[in-house]
Amino acid sequence: MEFVHQKSVNTECIDELEQTVIQKLIAGAIDARKKSYSPYSHFQVGAALLTGDGQIITGCNIENAAYGPTNCAERTAFFKAVSDGIRDFRAIAIVGSPEGDEVTQYAYPCGVCRQVMMEFCNPASFQIIVAKSEQDYRVMTLQEILPEGFGPDNLC
Ligand code: THU
């Protein structure tokens, strides 16, 4: 299979993640996606969050019959980590696609998840990896997908 590692342009100042680390994160997200509770949308998402000290915290989307309480995979991973006292993050891998083993698209984080990332991450260096497989992914910073974001620094 062809290896597709697409990188957006504006990445000079970011601390490069090793490819093996990226692939480990994607494998974690693929695994977490298997736990997705999505009986309403049938859209399964897994996320794997890399902490400053190298831990990987995973999450899946968790839906609800009342729809509104649904939690995205990314926020599940963030809230698991923060509730365990971790607030230092380097990157997140996201794998999302309609039900089934085959991942047919790059699933970008929703607006609410981007805002949660803004709360805990440096937008210039936090890296987001959207993947179809361990060999086919895109890497970008939070700043690139949430330009001029509002965050904790605005309140100082
Ligand atoms: N979803 C995520 O888990 N992450 C996102 O960033 C976008 C959407 C979930 C929520 C819902 O369970 C399903 O995908 C369809 O929207």
C-alpha cells in the first residue's frame, strides 16, 4: 500500500513527532475506535492522546438516546486524562469513519473538540493527526485548524 504522510505547510516551529510515535498513536486510535458506542449515527471514532511524559490516553465516541449528551472520542480522551491529573499534551491521533473495519476518510475534530484542545494545549505546537491507517495520515497543528482561537490566555 502507498505511504501517504501529508504535512501542512506551516510547521517550522513544531517539535517533530517521530514516525514510530505517530504510528503508535494511530494504532491506539484504531483500537479505541473498536469501543465506539454509536448506535445512532453508526459513525465510529477513536482517539489517542499523547501526554508530555509519553503516555497514551485513548477515547471513543459515546452516544446517547437524547443525542445532546453525546461525547466525541477526542473529548473522552482529554477528559479521561485531565480527570487523572494530566494537563500536558503533545499530540492526538483521530480515526473516524462509518461503522466497519475499513476507514474511508480523514475525520477532523469538530469545533467543540477544537475548543477543548485550545483549553489545554499550545495551539502552535499541539499536533493533530487524522488517519485512515498507520501508513495514511495527515498532520497539522491546532493553530492551523483553529486560527485566532479563544483560549485561557485571553482572560489574563
Ligand atoms: N464525533 C467524534 O467522536 N469526534 C468528532 O470530532 C466529530 C464527531 C462523533 C460524535 C458522534 O458520535 C458521531 O461522531 C457522529 O457525529
